[in-house]
Amino acid sequence: MRKIKGLSLLFLASSLLILSCTKEGPEGPAGAPGAPGAAGPAGAPGAGQTTYSPWFTTTAADWVLDIDPPYWSIWKFKKTAPAVTQAIIDNGVFLSYMKNWTFEDTVTLDPVKEPNKVVQLPYMVDMFLLDYYDYAIPSPGVIDYLYKSQNPWGNDAIEGTMFRYVVIPGSTAGGRSPNGAPT
């Protein structure tokens, strides 16, 4: 009988402990703010600041005949571009786009404009006559837009061509990581 009495007392004590537990009371007032912590480690380099130009439209006077040999002609449009720095040339990315360019109508053989497409340069318009739009960066701050053709139009036909450029500065040199895997 003693065992039952001992078990009964243990059960009774456990029940009282469980039943006497209640919910916590209301939350007390906030304490005073603590002292500021130490500065954390420097973060990884962020992405560079991408810069882009507005669309600019050429006029007939903008295009200058640069080379006119018997089999190939190159018209050049020189554009100042302060965002194209030596740092961009050495370590960044330069992209250029074109719209409203001239191409030859296959039926009438007349020059017509392509107003609704945007293409990245360099761009080959006609593979038979080799009409080709391209660019070169001869020095910081200058872009030479080029129209090259074996059967070229005059500058009056290629006026109205629109260009824009995008400059993305480099932030981290690529190459190989310490374990030899490409980055």
C-alpha cells in the first residue's frame, strides 16, 4: 500500500505544479537603448554604375566620306562621348545600338528606312552588297560610327540613322580564382 500512496502523492504533486502554471503577464516597459556596436567588415564590391546616352539622330552633314576606294566605301559619323573614358576602354564594357537605318528595298532597289527595330552594332544589313554598320573608339571621349558598303549610298540616304551607347564600368578583374577555376 505504501507504493500506491507514494505514487499517489507524486501524481498529486505533479498535477498541482501543472495546474498552477498560468499565462505570462503583460509586457513591461522598454529598456534604455544600448551602446552602438563596432563597425562590420567591408562588403564585397558592388556593381558599377551603368551609363547610357539618349538616342541621337544623324544629319547628312554628320556623315563624312572617310574612304572611297574602287571596291569599298566607308562613311564616318564622329560623336563626342564623355562617358567613354580610358578606364572604360581598358576595363569596362561599351555597347552601341542603332535604329532607323537605311537598307535597300529588294524590289525597287531604293534606300528605305527600318524604323521599328533596334539592333546592336556591328550589324550587317545586306549580305549581298555588304552594307555594314559598325563603330570604333579612336580615343577616349570619341566614337566613330561607320557605314561601310561595296555599293554605298550617299550621306543624304543614311541621314536619320539613330544611335545610342551604353557604358558599364569594370569593378573586379576576371581571370582565374585561387583554385584554378575560371571566374
